[in-house]
Amino acid sequence: MGVAAPPAAANVDQCAPPGVQSASALPTNLAAAAAGPGEDKYTTPTVTPLPAVDVNALGLSTPGTLTVGTLSDAPPSICIDSAGQFTGFDNELLRAIAEKLGLQVNFVGTEFSGLLAQTASRRFDVGSSSITTTEARRRTVGFTNGYDFGYFSLVVPTGSAITGFDKLAAGQRIGVVQGTVQESYVIDTLGIEPVKFPDYNTVYASLKTRQIDAWVAPSQQASGTVQTGDPAEIIENTFSLDNFVAWAVAKDNQPLIDALNSGLDAIIADGTWARLYTDWVPRALPPGWKPGSKAAPMPQLPDFDAIAAQNQGAAPAEPSAPKSTLSQLADAFGNWDLYKQAIPDLFKTGLPNTLILTVSAAVIGLVLGMALAVAGISRAWWLRWPARVYTDIFRGLPEVVIILLIGLGVGPVVGGLTGNNPYPLGIAALGLMAAAYIGEIFRSGIQSVEAGQMEASRALGFSYTSSMRLVVIPQGVRRVLPALMNQFISLLKASSLVYFLGLVANQRELFQVGRDLNAQTGNLSPLVAAGLFYLVLTVPLTHLVNYIDARLRRGRQQTEQDPLELSTSQEMI
């Protein structure tokens, strides 16, 4: 084994500080080709004295408040705890720095794939996600001085033939989280095309079930995720080859970078950095590395090597018997205690937000979709062609791309109206996407109505507009009700993508609430619980529209004698 995993615990909260008792020594199983950190050309020699920092000149999106884009699924560095608060080593450091600067902090959750772009466009003042600084990333954003260093850990299934980084080869399924420096390391340094995953919990679940052969992971995530008794082990470590870990800031906001550097040196000097480091990520520092500027004092830390050695000398835990595949699946997906823990948050936070996003976007989609359908069958080219171009674009682009384009492109323009709240932008993006599909559904329904219906209504004296509104469109809509319901269900599930724009904790929808609890516990049961909520929403709707469709096809059952028939029968008498 490499870095020792923390003691096993039932449903351990991985977003709680593990404390000094979980200390790990400097890894002795470093890859043979690894080297210590290279020449540092970015750490500043000194910093601006803290009293000289002008907080009114920091270019913050909200004066007096540091808006921080972060993740929720990578404990112990960045995560949401059981109280629904963004925390972790990286974010607690930022809280301490903000306090030194006299600023409030507003943490907003997002996805790593959009974090740097959102920081560069000033959607966020700061990006906090254990970001390893690389030359490629420096072309997009600026960085502060380093507050942490990084190991890579190689995690493999127990008993694997892979015994080190030098055993990784083409043809093996090597898992990484997309957009991370580990992905770059596997591709650029090892020359292997990896299997890319959206988050750490998904890649680890795939490793445990042997869907992949190995996982190249940040050491913090690896040591915090691999638990005693898991069918996986950390077999080798290497230093990060791409400089230190730092916070991202817009490149042109040098005053904020300088202020954060000043705050970092201040919390190093007063011992706050050492305290948080000891609580959250207690591991020995590599030789020659320290956080902050070059003038910052060396933090005073406990002897992690001695603590780790003492822990190893304690009575070893009894080895657990290997679990069968079915037992592993039952543990991963069928933890009833976690179902009970997840349901209140899913009901109070996830369900209302999912319904608000879906219903609001559906209204936009229905109104705009009908307009697109009518324009698409119009004889006027200046109506028909714009509708077709719109439909082609919004149906052709991936949903995530549309959401990011609207959030990052339109967001800064309407920031004064929305208060930089991405919630309205998310609803607008979902509604615009839905309109393209709903418009085609309506168009197909309208065009399926027999031409004789229009001719008959015109013969009775109706105008073209009245004929469409009163005769053709109602019949067309009735025929496409099942397709409309399918689109509504798709929209319900697509609402989870709004998280890419960055939402505060109480704006999370069903999937993200489940995912965050999954990150806290390392168990997939919360995601299954979220899936059950989706089923509770979608299955009744499907049966309801089937009933309505059948009812419309049968027509209303006659409950009393037709007045015309009654009058005729009376005349015959």
C-alpha cells in the first residue's frame, strides 16, 4: 500500500475534517521517474502588507463579497457537508483569508469543466477546486501563490498485475476525471488515451467493479476515498509535475490576486493554515516546498511522519473477508440508512427546484414552440426560414454547450437584471432548447390534420387564422400529446444540467442533491434515491397522458339522450 487509508466507518462523512489522527507520511513508494517540484518561476518574492490592501479596488462582482466557484464532490478539498454547506480544506482557507480582508464569501457550486471559463469571464471572482497550475491553464486565468502541493496516486483493484506507473500501457482502461491535470499527465506524459469520467465517485465506482484497470487520482481524493475493506489499493505515488495548487482568478484582476496572496501569507503567519491543514489534509510536506510567497514563514506542523508511524504500529484492523460482486452492488446501491438520510434533502431542496426549472422552461418551450411550428409551415419565407434555422441550431448543439453559451455569453450582459443569479438563465436555456423540439412536435401534429378540415372551415366562412386556431391546431395538439409528454420528461431530466452555470446550495435540483450526498459518503445509494424521485414524477405523468389520449380518441360517453333525438321522437308521437 501507499498512503494509508483512513479507518473504515459505516457511511463515513468524507466531507468532515479527518483530523491529525489520519496523518500520512511522505510516500516512500514514489515513482522512480518522479522528481520533486521543479524550478518555481511564479511564486511572488513578497506580498503587499495586509493593511495596504484596498478592498474597494478588487473588482468584485458584488462589492464586499467574494463570489467563489467551487465543486461539491471532491472531499476533503472541496465538498458539501451534511449540513448543506460548502466546505473542505480549499474553501475553509478562503473563508479565513476573506475574514482577514473583511469580505463575505458566497460559494457557488459548478462543474470543473466550466469553472475556469466562468472565472475568466468574471462569473466567479475566484475558482476554488484544488487547481494545479499549468502553462495551459495560465493562458486562460491567473493564479495566486500556492496553498497546497499535489501528488498523483495510482489506484488499482486488489490483486491487479499493475504495480506502478511504469506498468501502465496502451490498451489498458485508465480512468481519470475529465479536465483535471491527471488527464493531461496520462495523455501527455504517459502517452495513453484514458477513460474520462465526470467526477471522482463515478471513476472509483467503476474501478471497484473492475470496469477500468486503474485510476490516476489526486492523492487527497485517493486517500480519502479508498476505505479499508474496499477491493482497491493505492500502489504508487508521484509528485505533481505541473507546479503547485492555487486559486484561479481572472487574468486582468491583479489587485484581487495580490489581495489573496496577502491574505494567504497572513493566515500562514498566524497559524491558521497549519491548523486547517492538520485538520483536513494532514500529510508530510515534500522537501523544499512551503505555501505562500517566498517570504512567508515555514508553517509549524506536527510530525506527521511520527504520527503515521505510531498509527501503523497500533493493532492492525482485522482483515475483512472478500465480498462477492452481489454484496458489493448491494452495499453500493442498497444502503437503506442513506436512503433515509437523502429523502429529506431531496424533498425539501431538490424536488422544488427541479419542478420550478422544469415547469418554467416547459411554459417557455410551449409558447415559443407553437410560434416556431406556425412559422415553420408559413408560406412566408421570412417566417419559415428563421424558424428552421433556429430549430436546426438548438436541436443540433449539445444541451451542455447551449447552457454554457447562454450562461457565459448572455449572463454578463443581463447581470444587472438577474443580480448575477444563473437560475433565470438556466430556465431560459432549458426553455429555448425545449422550444426547438416542441416546435417540431407541434408542426408534425398540425400537418397531420387532413387538408379537408381547413377547406371545410373556410367554406363555413372562417378566416385562415380562425381556422388554424379553432380547428386545425386543436386537432394537431391532441394527436401529439404523447410526444409532448416524452419531451416534458426529457426536460425534467435535463434540468440537472443547470448546475453547470453555478448554483448556491439551496438551488440544487434532485440529481445534484443526490450527487453531493454521494460525494460525502462514497456510496451510490443517494443517486438511486434521486432516481426514484424522477420515477415518481415521470411514471404517473406518462400514464396520465395515455389516459387523456385514450379519452380524447373515444370521445365523451353519452350520459343522457341527445336533445335533437328527443325532439324528433316527440314530433313523431
